[in-house]
Amino acid sequence: MSARPSGEGVLIALDWGTTNVRAALLDRNGRVLDERRGESGVGVFSSEEFAQNFDKLTAGWPPVPAIAAGMVGSRQGWREANYLACPVSTERLSQSLIGFDHGSHRITIVPGLTYSDADIHDVMRGEETQIAGLLAEQPDFSGIAVLPGTHSKWVRIAKGTVKRFRTYMTGEMFEALSQHTILRHSMNDAGGEWNDAAFEGAASEIFAGGSGWGRFFSIRAGHLLSGGETAYHCERLSGYLIASEFAAARRDGFDDQSIVIIGTGQLVSRYEAAATLLGLQSNTHRGTDLVWPALFNLAGRAGLVGSNVHE
Amino acid sequence: MSARPSGEGVLIALDWGTTNVRAALLDRNGRVLDERRGESGVGVFSSEEFAQNFDKLTAGWPPVPAIAAGMVGSRQGWREANYLACPVSTERLSQSLIGFDHGSHRITIVPGLTYSDADIHDVMRGEETQIAGLLAEQPDFSGIAVLPGTHSKWVRIAKGTVKRFRTYMTGEMFEALSQHTILRHSMNDAGGEWNDAAFEGAASEIFAGGSGWGRFFSIRAGHLLSGGETAYHCERLSGYLIASEFAAARRDGFDDQSIVIIGTGQLVSRYEAAATLLGLQSNTHRGTDLVWPALFNLAGRAGLVGSNVHE
């Protein structure tokens, strides 16, 4: 089919989140030929403005199909891609892409996922693509993937199918508690160096059975009574919160002896440290590295880049 | 000693918190002859301004001793009254008041309490006086007192002595989560009517072993997927938080089959409902009603109002 030589762009991939968009031009082997960044516009742009933003971002690139993941598919995005209810396999995800034409481009958007049981409702948008990236590498993966962040996701996968997932608002709780409660008087703004001992000490208290709930105020009281550096108190709060997430996730049935962590940076180091304290094995993948292979794989399955993908 | 007739003021009592101050003129039997309110000044006033505020608040009252509880005794208050370390009996509390002269008034301030163990530090200031009020009524009380609020306190009391206590930042967590996270899009500003069913449904999920941590985001996702009124989502958050406080407190050793709740208003109704759901017996005292008897009792023990108190 495709007689295009390697080196020529065949697919535009877009990682289109709430605040930023990354775009890549990929060749027939999924290699990145060019990569750019722009502003997201989610929640702000009209449909026309999204189109203009896309044109600006991809100026000079060939008129090839584009595939996008993330908040661009939300109600406040370019075009809404309805959530798929779990369980969802990569196959089903690739069959549920929504598409529309924009100029000479066919635009395709990856839907988010939803999970509900009697009590719980949950949604993700963007993370499903990082998971698809993991599954592009390990199609029969079974286990738990953890995606730390503002809204951390714990995801149960069985033989390549996302069975269920749960969101813990740990990152946002940290922001809210450290900036909008009495704890702000004991926190540093800068973030500072990671204090392993403070983090691990706090996390260990939780893993020994203590309640995080009954320890947040202790940070303030300890500061009041004994002083100490704000960076130290900041790390304790982080330790209490991340350990509380682990403890809750295990209670919520994400209780294997090993986890795959998908993410980047210092936050991942903390999740690795928490896993180690709990005696769990963890294996980390850089989340951003998974997105282009995932989108290339999904585009191939959906026939957007020709049969060469499956050669 | 005191030949003063009933009807004549013998003590000025002050409930001096962070935002307001209440003042009462009490007779020799502890009855309220007059009551006034003013601004607190804690964290804002200089020592002189506190003195002026006191004069304004008590203008026309006789030059009798005054006793004050609350944040007025903090470092940002009129005069610092150092924390007493638990265990603390009413006797010890009454022996640890700090005093100074202001014009023709002897001013006495009740110290706050502190509790520390290996991991935990905690402080209270003001609540110790409400507890002293409970103990003025029931000097040999043993059990758990719960004081709901911005910083809820669970207090272990044995034969009239405060053994230990723990603060849960539940009220402040509610504010932070409902105003400064993604949940704000699903909350109403007004507060609205108390929705018992939503509150109790959410609390029951926690008492059945679910994690609150893994349910906060579910409020947002549920709203996104199924709509519903913001008042309903607001009550669910309240249910998750208050039930998480109960669950944590029980884990932290406050696990009796009955509790005494000290507080007022709708918040107390929620704590009563949570206790009932857990099968606990609860007995409620209006917190504000306990302060004047407590201060009158402490003043009597400290000899500020003459021996008539012990007659």
C-alpha cells in the first residue's frame, strides 16, 4: 500500500491536554520527524479557534491524518469524544475513535474511559492513551498501572484490557491543603529539595496503620511547638498524602505485590519510594514516552496510516 | 467572705476566639447579668489595643476580676498562656491560669492544651474550656468528647482528666476541597438544605469499609456523567469527610460505643447522624452553653470570686 519512504511524515500525533498541546509528525515506522508545542485552548477556544490552533501548530507539515488524545476530546475541547465504559481493550479503543474532516486533514480523537459500580463513578481522559502505549509494548499485560498526578489513577488491567480504575485526588489535595488551610503557615512556596527522611517517616506512619486524616493538623502543631523547616513539613504532608493514596488504593482492591508506575519527575520518585516502603515491586515508564507509540498504534489499528503498520 | 448580693456582678467571663469575643458579667451564682459581643483582634491588635478593646467591651461593668479563654491567650493574642501538656485535670488547669493587672481589673487567661506522642503533635485553645464546662457538670466523666468544627477535636477523658486528644481538619478540608479543587464545579455556594439521604448514603459507604480518598473524585465524575443537584454533591462530600473523620478517630483509639458531642447547629446534627449510622450512642451539649459555667468554675477554683463559689 503505502509506498512512502521512511523519513516522510504519515501521521500527526497530538497530546492535547488542559494546559498544553504537544504535536509530533511521525514517519511510517512511528519515528518522530518533528515535534512542537502550543497552547491548549481547552475550556477557552471555540471550535474555529481550535482549528486555527491546529493549523498554526502543524504549519508546513504534510496533509496527513491526525490523531489526538486528551482533553481536546472533552465537552470543552475541539470535538467531544464520548467516554467508553470499562472494560475496554486496545482493540475496542481503536474502534471507538471519533473522526471529522478539517481542511485536507482527517482528524481523529481518542475517547476517554469511564468506570462505574454501585457507589463509584470515575472518568479519565488522556491516561487511556498512556495505558495504550504500555499495551502497545506489552499487549497481554496483566496487573496494576499507577499514573501519579493532580488526579492519580490506579488502573486494573487484565490481559490487555482495562477492567476498572480509581482516581485519587492526591495532587490537588496537596495543593488545596498546603495553600488554602492553616497548614500554609508551615509550608514553603518553593518546594525545595526532596527530603527523603521526612517523606519516608511520614509515609511509614501511615503504612503502620495510622490515619492520614488525624495527622495533617499534627504538621501545624509540630511546627508551632518545635519549629523546624517548612521544607520538612512540606515533605511530611506529601508523605501522608501519597501513603494515604496507597493505603486507600489497596483497600479499594488494587492490592497486587507489584505495580507499574507511569509518569515523570520527582513525583514518580516519591511513588517509587512509597512502593518500596510497602514492600511492593515497581517498574516505571515515562508517561510522555508512551504517547507517540500509543497514538501510532491506535492509528494503525484504525487504518489511518495504511497496512504498513501491521507488516 | 463575699457579702455581695446576688444580682451584683462578681466576675467578667470572656470567650475570646479568632474572629469574635463574647463577654458576660456573672453574679455570685454564675448567672449571666449582661452579655456583649465584640471583635476579636487576635493576630491584628497590639497589646494596648487589646486593653482598649476590653475596656470598650466591659464599659460600665464593675471593676471585678476577668477570666478569658481562647485565642486571646495565643502568641497573637493579648498575653500568651503557654500550652499545658496532657494529661490535664480541671484542678491542674485552674492552677495554671496566667494573670496580669489591667487598670482596676485582674485579668486571667486559661491556657490551651497540647498532646504529643512519638509521631503526633496536637494543640487546642478554647476547647479545653468547653471541656471544663462538661466536667463542671460531671466531675468524674470518663469517655470521649467530640467537638466538631473547622478543626474537630476528639478528646479522651478519664475520671475528669483530659488524657489525650486528636485534631481532624474536617471543616477546613471541606472548605478547601469544595472551593479550591475541581469539586468546586459540582458544589453550591449557598449550602442549601441538609440532604439527609445524600449525607447518610455517602457516610454509609465509608462505614462499609470504602476509602474516602477514593471517593472525592467520584463526586465530580458522577456529576459529569449523571448530572444531579449541587446540593446533593455537597452533602455527599460532607458525608465522606465526616465519616472519614469517624473512621480515622476509631482507628486512632477513640473507639468507645458512646460519645459526647459538644457543639451547635446543623454541623452537630451531621455528627449525630454519623454516630447513629455507626451504631454509637451520642449525647449532645451546646458548646457555647458550657463556657460561662466553665469559666465561673475555674475562677472559683483559682480564688478569683471568693469562697462563695465552693459554698
